[in-house]
Amino acid sequence: MSFSADQLKELDINDLPFWPRPFRLIAHAIIAIAVMVGGYYFIIADQWTAYQKAVAQESTLKDEYRSKYLTAVNLPKYREQLEQLNTDLETLLAMLPNTDETPKLLDDITLVGTKVGLRFDRIEWLPAESRDFYTALPMRIELKGDYHQIGQFIGDIASLHRIVSVTNFTLRFNSMGDNLTLNLNAETYQQQTLRAQP
């Protein structure tokens, strides 16, 4: 069955139920496609975008939940660790001299040196250096002795109850004897730190 172009022109949209079957099917298909495309763009597209955002957010929220769950489950352990860290911090802070103890620290260093037979030419405090979380208290020490005495002295300084770190030193041989001269820069620290609250 063939249709001419004139017959196609005579088709009226109001008479759609009476069109020949092939044209009716094509018209229904076009209308169905138009309804689906329009429905997608006007109804489903925004909801689809919102759904994709919700899926992405769900993954983020699950990760957040896992992290918070692990923190909550381990909270007693974290509190124990915090208490231990505070105890360790207090022990370390006790090793830092306060302003009343700094002269005694020089006396302790002098005593350590004289016990091993060293002769001090100079031991003095240098100006304090304020740093981010603490104050450095540098000192300069100049002494004479033999190699073993100097080694013993450095080892004994490291075992003092107060923290003293050697920052720079020069060791030279005396031309007028068999002694060595040690020029030493060292520092100790003062710090005010609050305990962390659990």
C-alpha cells in the first residue's frame, strides 16, 4: 500500500485515530519519545543529579562514621595514652632548670669537670634566646685536660639530671704541653607547658 505526498499533506493531527496504521505507529512513537525526553529533562534530570550527589555524600559519610566509630571505640586507650604522655612531659619538664636552678646547673657542670681533673678557664651564661615554645639558655665553657678526661666530662654532662645539649665545640692541641683545650657551646632550656586535657 503506497501513499502519495498529497495524501500525507491531507493528514490532520486531529484525525490521528483514523490515520493509516503505519502513520499512526510512527506518530505514537514520536509522541512517546518526546514525552520520555521531556519527562527526563523536566522531571528526572534534577532528581538524578540529586541522587548522584547523595550517593557521593553517602560514601563520605560512611568514611566519616568509620573514623568517628574507631575514635569512640578507642577513646579509653587514647585517654590512657594522653595520661602517659602528660606524665612523660612532666618528667621531662622536671629536667629543665627553672630560673632559681640555673646557677646550680653551672656548679654541677663545674663539679663534673673538676672530678675528672679538668681545669676550667671559662664557664658563663650567654644571653637567653626566646624561641617558639621555649627559651634556650646557652652557655660557653672553655677548659683544659687530656683526651680521656674530656671524653669522660662530655659523658658525665649527658648523664646530668638536667637536660644539657652540646651545640658546638672545638678541640685543639696545646703547643705548650700535652693537654687539649676544649671550647664548648651548650644549652639548656626553660619551658612553660600546660597539661593536655583529656
